[in-house]
Amino acid sequence: MPSAPGTAEFDDIAPVYDDSRGGTARAAGFADQLAPLLDSERWVLDIGVGTGIVAAELTERGHTVFGVDLSAGMLARARSRLGRRVAVADAGRLPVRTASVTQAVSTWLLHTGPDRRAVFGEVARILRPGGRYLVIPARGMRPVDDIGRIVNELEDRLDPAGSRQDGPQSLAPVAAEHGLVYEGTASERPTSFEVSPQQMARSLSEGGLFTGAWKVSGEDVEIVQQACERLRALPDPAVPRVREMSDFVMVFTRARRHHR
Ligand SMILES: C[S@@+](CC[C@H](N)C(=O)[O-])C[C@H]1O[C@@H](n2cnc3c(N)ncnc32)[C@H](O)[C@@H]1O
């Protein structure tokens, strides 16, 4: 089954996706953050379900999860975990009845470049009044250590409109346009990882940029290379920096009344 345009990168990385993104430990951590915010009596829609690794962990915690995704390669893996409860669909055009969903989740979806206005428009349409959309962002926090300053500047040059940023500042206004109220964050969980400037430069120059979902081309390749040179020129470039971050859930609620 061919994938829709824009998700070919995910077809390519599907075989290594889980292991290269923290494996079951990440998925279990996300499920632990989401589960207390979900009603186990109602089913959950996972939008951008990917390989189903997070959905499978939610299932283990007693939730019934349905999933949609645009990448056939990712979905093939989700199907092996969730069976027939997954379908190919665009998050911006959900094959779901209006006001039929109590709770939906997305983990690491909105930084990959889908049309976020379309996604929030669809979420607002399918949620029942009072229903909730729980989002775990990939870039909810941008560390401002010496690596972070260079990488953040690079991201801002490559994406001046911020269409790859998925923290509250970027998403709350878009949600509000569609009558989704941003309630704040929940289930915050501090994380830390180590990376050296050299490792970050290698990852960027090998195209590991931003989860591999954001392939650069043309003039942008030169911009990435400049950032890599700056990273390698930092003091002690082989010494890993401990990067303090946190994973959190953003909670959006469908207003009980919304006048467009
Ligand atoms: C970084 S992966 C995250 C997958 C999964 N949620 C997880 O946490 O493991 C992003 C997923 O979003 C999917 N995706 C990107 N744009 C989409 C769209 N417009 N509609 C549906 N899925 C989309 C990709 O195919 C990919 O599987």
C-alpha cells in the first residue's frame, strides 16, 4: 500500500523507528503519563499512531485504542500490535463521525509537519463537547545550553514560521481558533540525556535532524552544515552535555459551546 505524500520518510525509518526513539521505555513512560488522564470506560483515538508502540502500552493499561496514521510502513507495525483497530488516514481529514469521540491523543505528531490548523479543526469536529485531546509534544521544551542555542537558531532559520514547534505557545492559539481550550500541562516528567556537540553535529549532518522527519535540501543543507561547524567549534566538543528536559501532556478540551 503506497503512503501519502509527506510520510515517505516514515516508511523509510519504520523498521528502526521504535528502537531509535527510546523503544518500549519511551512508550511506557508516555502511556504512564497519559493513562491517568484517560477514561478507561471510553475508547481512545490515537492520531498519528505510528508503529502503535504507545497505543500498545495504553492497551496494556486497560484502554481500548484505535489509531490512524498516514504512513503505510509505520501502520504495518501498528497493525501487528493493534490488529484491525488501525486505519490509514490523514490527521487533517479524519474518517470519524462528528462529535463521536470522548478522548484523543497524539504523541510526537505535530512537529512532523502536518497542517496543524487542519488537525485541530478535525479534532474539534470529532470531539464531543467536553471531550479532550491530549498531546505529548516532541519539542515542548528547547534546552538553552551551548548545543541548544545553536540548534534552536538553526531550527528558527530553517522554519521561521515555527511550523515544526509543538509546545504550548505554538499550539494553544491554533487550538483556540477551533474552540479547543488549552487547559495547561499535566503529568510532567523530568528527563535528561547526554549528547556531545560532535555527536549532535554528526546526527545533523547525517540527516538525523529532528527525528528524521524533516529532510533538508537545497540551500538548507548549507545552513545545517554551518550549524555543524559551530557545534564542532564549541569548547570540549567531544564532552557530552547533560541536557535537562521534561516530557509533559498538553490538555485541550472541546468547549461545550463554540460559535464560529
Ligand atoms: C514521530 S512519529 C510518532 C508516532 C507515534 N505517535 C509515537 O509516539 O511513536 C509521527 C507519526 O505521525 C504520522 N503523521 C505525520 N503526518 C500525519 C498526518 N497528516 N496524518 C496522520 N499521520 C501523520 C507519521 O506517519 C508518523 O507515523
